[in-house]
Amino acid sequence: MAVAAATAVDRAVADAAGAPVRPATPSAADADRRAARLEMLLGDPYAPDNPHGLTALFDADARRRPPEPTKLVLEQFGLSAECVPVANGGRLTRADLLARVLRPVFRRDVALGIAMGTDPLLAAAPVWAAGSTLRRAHTAVLLLGGDRIGLVPHGRTAGTAPGGITARPAADGGLLLDGRAEAAPGAGRARLYVVQVRTGPARSPHSHTAVLLDGDRLATPAVPKTGRAAHCGPLHTPRAEIELHGHAVPYDAVLAGVGEGVPLALRAQQVGHALVPALLVAAADTALRSAVRAAADGGTSPARWHRRLAGVFADALACDSFAGVALRALSLLPAQAQVPAAAVHYLVPALLRENLEELACVLGARRHDRAGAHYGTLGRLMRALPLAAAGLAGTGAADGRAVIAPHLRPLAEHCWFAEPEPPSALFRGGADLPDLHFASLAAAGRGDFLAASLSGSAARLAGVRGVGGHMAVLAELSQDLVTELHALRARCRALPIPGTGPLPVASVCALVDRYALLLAAAAVLGVWEGQDGADPFLAAPAWPVLALSRIARRLGAPVPPLPDGVVELVHRELVRRCHERLSCDLDATELAP
């Protein structure tokens, strides 16, 4: 069967590689239509008889089984095509548009969204970034046909194997692979693997090489581990191991060249760094609705929860602003997207985790309901969030910090308060942007467009300081945040020059924390300034005032008293969206009835 399948794939690849490339067309409206269609196909998440609703999904999770009816709907919808670039026969044009399409799935089931949405894209991203025409065509055919692509990141060793998979030159110019390594979750019995193999000395930026392995030709197939311990909590995705002994791969299976595995991974992972947090915002949307319902049903004094709920809603809008800017930067400023994407990867899940803890207070005893459609989401998401945020490489916040830390001193010395502001399209969700080209993403890009944007926003707001009202407080907050950026610059300039010695871990982690919060604040101000007035709530200053006051409090910066009406306006909008079935993000998307 494997030989027959390989023959069919080879024919399809030859056809795809020889076909004329279809030019990408503006597809924002198409993406919105696909997202709306998927929302309707999945139906009312709270309907007890809906096979794709929360009750059915909770039941499948309790049985530690994938929700087969919903998987079938997603397959029939062609969700895998969303992960394949248009040039290779799929629907992927931009990462921010992909997030819109995947959000209906994440509102209902993070595990399913990861397994069928983001994991296939992130596993294939190195191929889209550095694969030959034939390799990209082959990968596209597999994904479009419903097959799996597996990822084996560097650093994943299996059992007691000390070095994972190593490679040595073969006589024919290819490589011979030996060793054992653990694949990323969900990669068992994949048709194709992207494997990071060691080809150089440890602690070198060129220690690894990315190679493609044909899953059908493995002497020992990568079989998922069995047993309860093999599952990743609510993400019900078993892990698999790959074991190789003198396995030969041709030179054309090497991606980006020998020794370029780590730089390639740094380029490719930027998409996941920005995309997954944006989708976790959609998952938190469902938990926020549960808390609004609980507050309304909680007795005679629901007003005591208004401030807490309004604050969580403002944080959700801030997270969506930050993630959305990073996603659009992948298309608009691909050479500068690495650091903001890593900051989103680090900060947004942390803020969402804080918010879920706040919502747990609102839910009270209801948070222990693990099966009910209305209140079971919170506990389920709290269990899933750390694993989902860690991504395929399983590194989570540490990965985000590690990407950002070496850039702090160079950015402080050369970029902050010295660069022009980015294009305004970066902050507008409906802007017409270039397509995402994975090959254009840089592993060590220069520049800091969000720091420049923060300075510019504060300068424009300076004229309304002291006049009173919401705008005056917004101007004061923005200036205080710029003052924080000046202080951060002084501290980052005192760090060791990158490459001259180890960075002080504790102090660098604290600086990364502050830096990520300031970038999030810049995104909030930029998104607010970019509003065209079509949504009166988003165009008003109440939500950025509340969002920035919470960011400033986390920084320990001065926080002026909130003006009258801010909390009430934000809470009223949250309740309106819940009653009218609109999403609690910047898009205010209509949800399934």
C-alpha cells in the first residue's frame, strides 16, 4: 500500500510542480467568508444536541479521544488547505487571515485547532521557507490529501539517547542519519518529517541541519507511544519516537544547507510565535462569556464583578492588538518581525493565564464544572494553555525570552528613539497587505517599529494632556510608558555586548518582561489610532485607557486614576457583544446562533 500511495503522490507532485503558479489575489473577504462558513458549520457551541458543541467536545476530551464528527467536518471543509500557500494549490496568503479562519475552531476546542490547524502549518513552515520547488509541491500534495507532516525539533532526545539524531556525510553527497529522537506531538505515522539533525559542534549556531525524511521509507516507522502517560493532558496528542540506523537521505532533502537548521528554525517559527497566541485569544473569548453569564446569574449584586470583567476584556483587546500587529508584520515587515513575534509568544499566553485566574474568581464554584457547556471551558483552557503556548518545540516562554534577550542591547543602542514609525497599515485589520513569503522572514532582523510607534503615539497625544477626560488620561499614560522605555534603554545599554559572555539571567528576564509589555502598549495605541470610526467603541479612548492602565500597573509605572465612565463603557460593550453573539476581539465577528 505504501508503494502505491507513493506512486500516486509522485504523479501528483509532478503535476503540481509543472503547473503554472497561480497569482495570489487579495483574499481578506474570502477569508472572512470561509471563517463565517466554518462558524456556521460548527453551530451553536452551547446547544446540547450539537455534535460539534462544547458538550460533545468535553465528552470526547473526557474519554481521551479525538472528536471524530468534528474532525470529519473540518476535513470536508478543507482545513488543511488553509496551511498550504496559494502558490502551491492551497488557500494561505497571509498569517493574519489564517488566524481569522481558524478562530471558530479554537473557540470550541484548542486541542483540535492545534492538531488540525496550526501543527500542520508549523511543521511544514521550514519547507515553505527553504524547500525546492519539487519539495514544496510534494509537501503541498501530502497536506492537501489529508496526510500528516511531522516535526522533530533539535533538542528532542528520546529515552537515554544523549544527542538525538546525528548525521555524517555519505559517499553519494547525501547524509547518513543515526540516533533516536522524539517527534513533536501528533507526528506519529506522518508521511513526511522535518528533522533537525546534529551536523556540527554543540553550542554553535550551525550545529544542526534540517532534513526531510520520507515517512513511508523509514525502516522503523515512528509509532506513537501508548498508554495514558503518552497523552498531553487535554491536547490528546500522543508523541512518537524516530529511530534511525545508517538511514540515507539525498542531498536535495537538506533544507537551507548543512549547518543552517537553527537559523531556518528561527525564521520559520516566527509564524507560530504570532499565530498561536492570536488563536488562544479566541479560546479565552469562550471563557470570558462563561464569566459574564456567571456574573449575571450570580445573585443580587453582579455589579461587583464589573471592574474585573471589564479589565479582562480590555486585556483581551490588548492581546489581540499585539498578536494582530505581529501577524501583519510577517507580511509587511518580514525582516523585522522576529522580535515582536517572540514577544507575543512570550507575553500573550502569560496575560491570558492571569485573566483566566481572574475569571475563576467570577465563576466561583462553577469553575469546577468540567462537563457543562457554559462553565466547563475555563478549567479545560487552563489545562490546555501551557501546552498550546509551548508549541511544537515545547519550549514556551523560555523560547520567547531566548529570542529577545540578545537583541535588547543592540535595539537600545541603535533603534529606540532613532527610527521612523512603521506604515499605518500595520495597525489596521482591514488593510491590504502583501502576501506572506516564508523565505523573506529574517532570523536576526534589525529595527524596532513598535518602539518607534510608541514614541510617535505619545507625541501626537501630548497636545491633549491636562484638558481632562479620557483623552487626557490616555495622553498621560502614553507619556509615562515612553518614560519607561527611556529607563529600559539605559538598563539595556549596560548589558554585556552579545557574544562577549553570558547574559545575567535574572536581570535579563526582568528586562524582557518590561520590554514585551511596552511593545504591547505600543500595539494598543497604534490599533486605536488606526480606527476609522466604523466601530464607535473601538474608536473611543475608553478601552485603550483601561488596557494601558493595566499594562502600566504591571510595569510598576505611575497609573493615573481612571476617569469616570471608563469601566462602565468597557463592561457595557462586553455585555452587548455577549448578548448579540459577537466575538470579544477587535473583529467583533458574528458567531453561530
